[in-house]
Amino acid sequence: MSLPLLDHARAQNKMLFRPAELAPMMSVSRAFIYQLIEKGRIRVVRLNTAVRVPLDEVERILTEGIQ
């Protein structure tokens, strides 16, 4: 599935997303994204204190939904 937002991200070589960027893509709050991360339902990369969601995980979520 090709989504314009993901196509743009690929064109810009954007590989990691902040939870605050993912929330509007899913039409949910940032707090809900963090809850899903805490429950292990969204795979993240931690860089020191920063939490980032890899592009392939964003694609999975937008195509398959949260499992």
C-alpha cells in the first residue's frame, strides 16, 4: 500500500518518526501512541531518552493496524 505521506518520507530518506508525528497519521492522541508503545504493540528505537518509530513499523501499522 502506498500512502502519500510514506512516499514523501521515503523521498526525504526519513527512517524514524517521533510518536507525535505518528499520532495524526493514525488519528489518535500522542498519549495513546505512548500507551501502545508501553504495551509493546508498537516497536520503537530508543536513542538515549528519545523514542522513535521506524519507517517499516509505521508502514505496518498503517496497512495492518495495531495487533
